[in-house]
Amino acid sequence: MIKKIQASHLQVGMFVHDLDIGWIDHPFWGKRFRVSSERQLAKVRALKLQEVYIDTDRGSDITEGVEVSEVIHAIENILQETATAPSSEAITATLQEAVTHPAPAQKATPLQETITPERNEWKKIPLRTEWPRAMKAKKEATQIVSKLISNIRLGGSVRVEYAESVVEEIVQSVIHNHEALLGMMSIREPELYDIEHSVSVSILLATFGKFLGMSSQSIQQIALGGLLHDIGITKVPLSIMQKRGPLTNREFDIMCRHVDYAREMLQSSELPTITQEVIFDHHERLDGSGYPLGKEGDELSQYARMIAIVDVYDALTSDRCYKQANPSRFILGKLIEWSKHHFDAQLVQLFIRCIGIYPIGTLVRLQSGRLAVVTELNETDRMRPVVKVCYDKDHQCPLPHTRVDLAQQDSDPADKIMDSELPGEYGLQMDAILAP
């Protein structure tokens, strides 16, 4: 049986099913293992985990393996947790309900920006009109990031002005119609992950900032931070960056230094405070378990909390050369789970509202057995987006692209979304499907 327990209760002899920190390539990445020694246990605890999943069929249960000296102080808590520790199936069901019906987001701490008069005047441009401009902005952004990385690896400096110019184009496209750039985020090459991840994080931050009602200046500053947030990775050896599989402790420590490298590389640049917070704090976590400084709580600004969510979301929903993407709906559920300790729960709820239960570019399976790609969101019903039907899964054949608004009262009940799918399994040309 799979159980979720407090990390402090993990003991030698237990079998770790999931360390539940899937956003980072830690030394135990992708591993399911038996904790065989105190030394190994110490390494796991050094990750500053709050909770872990264990498999009681393959290792000790939570009532076993407790040090004798701890029994008097811990037996009551352990017995209580043994009775209440949820199974993975129960947790999954809870997360699906939370994602499908997100609770009203209550701002425990007021957002640092509110809707401005400028924001109220922004008029949405038709998707067909914005698509060519968005395509140009994404292409230019990809080229700029590639040039920045190449220049740094050849010993050059960070040309921030290059990034600023293309970020302005991204922000303008998001303001005109963010659905165009969001759709293009699903058209990616795993071999170009480092480049496209930076561009996608910039797009997502701009979209999130627009949704929260930030000023265009602040959106520009967080989007710039998104584009540059991983610039320090250029100083990490390629042997580590391109490694297929888990990193060693030493490799993991080197990878974690990329934030410090970015700080050194950008120290002479006069970046706005907001941009700096996005770049330097994107791996910090609310409970202090992040890096490099272990900041926590009020030490983290709204912008740092935003990038933490966006960075993890994009990383885990993207294909890489060594692992396949996770479905968006699953990762949104994990974000809700992780917000118990690591992320701002209110901002996670707002982010889900921003991009939708089924974000643009998501491949979904309909009750009829047909596959469709989400092309637009319905503001009043996020569960029923506009889709473009493209494939018959039952007969394994392409279909003529047909636009269907699932929120229309006369829509076919058989077109109800059942789940999301991974497009790579069907060889679909996403750019042709998404183009208006």
C-alpha cells in the first residue's frame, strides 16, 4: 500500500515510493528505493522534505523501525498517523476534485499590485490577427536566448538589452491576446529545452501578471526575469546538464549553484528589483527548503512566489531528452499538493484560474473517443473550452480539424472532456492544429 507520511517519520527499512519533490533533479531523482542505512537516510533528510510516499508492501510500515529512545515521545503521534495516512489513490482523487473545482482564492497577504486603469483599457485582439505577431515574438525570443547562451559560453557577458527588446514584444502580444503565445508553448523541441523553457516561463509570467492586473511596466519586469532566470545554467558543465538520469550529490550541488552564477553574471547590470527577485529567488520555497539562501515566508515577494509556481509547472509539463512530459492537469494537482509547504496556495489557485484546467495547447480525449486540442478558454466555464477535434483514437486515424465550443448549450454530450493525453504518442502536428 502506498502511504503519505511525514518525512521526519522516515526510517531505515522503509521503501520510498516518491520523494514528492519532482521539480528538481535531486540525487534521488526518478528513484524508488529502500532506505538501507542511516547514511542514506541522512542524505534524504538533507533535502528538507516535509512529506514522502512509502510503499508498505516493499518495506517497513510507519509503525516499524522507530528508535527505542523515541517511542515514549512519538508513539501517540505515530499511531494517530498510521490510522489517518491517506493512500495515493485517495490523494489523487482529492487533487482531481481540487483542480476541477478550485476553491475561491483568498489572498492571505494582499497582492502587491492591483488592477490599474491601463489594465481596464486593454482590448482583446482576435486570435487570428494576433497569431502572426505572436509567432514572430516567440521566434525572436528563442533566437535571442540561444544567442545569449552561446555568447556566455564563449566567454562573453550577458547582453541584457537584447533580452529587454524581445520581452517587450512578448508582453505586447500577451496584452493583445495571450492565447496566441500560450498555444505556441505546446510546439517545442525536447533538444532545445533550456532555451524554450526560458521563453515559456517569460510568456507564462507575463500572462499571469496580466491576469492579476499588474501594470504593463511590472509585467515587463517579471517577464524579463523569466527570460533570464536560468541564465546561470550556462556556467554549469554540459556533462551535468545533458546527463540522462539522476545526478550525484556533487553534481546536484553544482547544479544548485546556477543561481549564484546568475547573480555574479548580472551584478553589473542595473536590473529592476522585481526582475532580480524573479531571477535570484526562483528556487526558494515558502517553508525555507529552497536554495540558495533558504528564504522563507515573508522574505519572498509576490514575484518570487509567482516564478516558483510557473518555473515548476513549465518544467514538469515539458518533454526533455531524458524524460517525457507530465499531463498539465496532473501537475496542477501536484502544485495544489505542494502548496501545503512549498508554494503560495492562493497564487496556485489564481494560476490555475489563469491558464485553465485544460490550458491552451492541451490534447484532450472526449467521451466520443475523439481527440481534440484546446485552442481557446471560455472565461465563464473553464471546464468547457473551445477545442479543435483532430483525431479518432478508437480507429487510430486523423480527422478533419473541426472547431467545437464545448460551452455551447447545443454541444454534443459525447464531446465532454474525459482526460488529457500526451500528443507525442499520436504524431500530431500541433502547429497546424493550433493555427487559427
